[in-house]
Amino acid sequence: MKSVTIPMLFLLLTLLAACGGGGDETPQNNAEPMEIYTPKAKANPLGIGPVTEEVTLGEVDPTLVAEGEAVFTQMCTACHKLDKRHVGPALAGVLERRNAAWVMNMILNPEVMVKEDPIAKALFAEYLSPMANQNLTEDQARAVVEYIRQYIPEEKL
């Protein structure tokens, strides 16, 4: 029994010594906090992408709404619903929170928006799913904006 106890005691002492045992040093963590949670720059109200000027929204254009509905139905409904959260945020009222240029840049340039725009970063952090680039044209993105803006939830009617 003594021949087993001495090696075990030696092994136990070796393990305790290897753990560093009790100094008052704190481990150094040189990692930067995740940028997604700490935006460093103020958001450009137009977002980042091909739309570099404000988009003027006049009267709702029924032809553009119909085109936007077709694009939205084909390309967006897997992740977005107008009136409720899905994979991505509900889009009803988005134009009360963001301007049309920002929404269009999010549609047209989602990869860069999620990396560089603080609002898009926060949305990514909340939904944990990046916006897919559907390779829409600016005209298609504008039509989607027109479709979204004409939607009025039933509780507001």
C-alpha cells in the first residue's frame, strides 16, 4: 500500500504546482470586445451602399406597390413578415424608424451594412441572422420600399 501512496502523493503535488497555486496575478485578456456590441461611429442616416442621397417619397404609386409586392413575395417572405417578427424584423412601420435610402441600402448592401452600420450591427445582434443579399436592383429595392410603406396594420385602420 505504501508503494502506491507515495507516487500518488507525488503526482498530486505535481498537479497542484502546475496549476499555479494562489498568486495574485489576474489573467490578461487582450481580446477586443465584439464590435457588434460596441459601435464606434455614429450611423449614417442613409446607410452604406449605392443609395447616397435621400429618396423622395411622394404619393403611393400603385404600379410600384404591385411590383414591390411581387419582389417581396418572391425574395423576402422567407425571412420577413410585414406585421410580425420572423427570422428578421417585422417591416411594418420601418419607414417611421429609418429613411427609405437606409432601407434600400440594407436591401442592396447587407454584408457591408452589418459590418459597418451601427444600427444594422444591432439588428444582427438581436436577430442573430444576417440579411441575405438577394442581388436586387435599385429599382426593385425602391419598389419593395413602396410596398412596405403602403402597408397599414389592421390595428391602425
